[in-house]
Amino acid sequence: MRLLWTRTSLFSMRLWLVGLLLAVAISGCASRGIATHDTTDASTNLSIERALILANAKQALGTPYRFGGNTSQGLDCSGLVEMTYRAAGIPVPRTAAQQFRELPSVDEARPGDLLFFGSRSKATHVGIYQGNRQMIHAPGRGREVVSVPLDISYWQEHFLGAAGPAP
């Protein structure tokens, strides 16, 4: 009788352990989410550099996508970042992957910070956090620079991190 109880207990314990491991594995696949920090009055609490970055990014809205582009004639995602940061006097690396690797990361994105997306730890896309859970980015061939909400599952699932090179 005691042997039967022990086998049942071991089976229950193993079943519980498998459930626990499965729950941990599933939670590990969940998105980290995109943490943002918006000030109550963004127009007065931004540095001049951040204000210039955002003004230039907004001015780029509607610019056609051009692979390798970093001028108002055509932009790719990292070219948009390079152009807007250059206008604010802040040099940044050219590609999204280089920007992700080389720029200082932040836990919460503030307006003017960069948001990186990709798979695993390789950034393949970058956008500029505009505030109010919106991002300005150059989405790809045949499209134009646009502002999009961050609370779309695609962005949540592919988010790698944020960088804050502007003061």
C-alpha cells in the first residue's frame, strides 16, 4: 500500500514539475514589451537635440523609402535615424545593426530615442520614438516614412531594445 502511494506521489510530482517547466518556457517566449516614458509636457521637457530630432523626423513623413537612402530624396530606416540625428548634431552609425550594437541602451524610451526590432539579437529595423506610444519609421520598399502605434503585436514580438544617444 505504501509503495502504491509513493508511486502516485512521484507521478504527481513529476506532472507538477513538467507543468512548471512548461510555464517557464512559455513565459520566456513572451514579449518583453516596449517600455516608454513620456513626460507630461513633452514640448517643454525635451532637450534641444531631442526637439530637433523629432522635428526633422516629422518633416520626413511622406518621404519615399529608398534602400541605403539618408536624404530627403529617399530614406531607409537607419538613414532616417542618421539624417535626423545629424541635423541635431549627433553622429550615429549608419546601419540599424551598428546602431543597436554601438549606441547606449535605455530601459525606457523617451521621445527622440531609438527603437530596434529584429530576431534574436540582430537588429534589422529601427524607428524613432515619437511619444504617446507612436514611432516614426521608414517601413520598406514601395512605402513612405510614417508614424505608427507601438501596440501592434508585430512590434511587440520583434522588439529588441531601445537606445538613447541624445541628451
